[in-house]
Amino acid sequence: MSTRPVKPLTKPKQTVDLSKADNVKCDDCGNYLFITSYVIKRVSAILSPSGQEGLVPVQVYSCGNCGQVPKIFLEGSGLEE
């Protein structure tokens, strides 16, 4: 019996054909370009693990043309309508 470590199995890398992927566009103006934006959430001391009030930045993407944040980017941010 050998005491040499066994190499972990490596998974073959998959390639994704982005030409077949859907483009996300702005719900308001139809623009396809987005910029990184942040929504700042205020966390109360009651909910905070440290017991102190805090501010938490949540990264979203906003339209580079009109500034709107598409609904798909708001999922999980607590800002859904």
C-alpha cells in the first residue's frame, strides 16, 4: 500500500458561448450598458450581530444612460416593489 497523497480529480473546464446568452437591458430606456452602484442599507442595533447600528453597502448595477436599476438587479436587496 502506498502512502503517497492522491491527486484530486480535476473537472474539465467548460466554455460558455456568450453569443447564445441573453443581453440584459434597461427596463426604462432599453440601454445595454450598466455601471456599478451601491444601495446603502441601515442595519439596526437589534438586527446587527455586533449589537451596534451599521451601514451596509449592497452592490447593484444601474443603467449608464438613465440611472435606473432594473428589477432583476434588485432581487435580494430588500428594495423590490
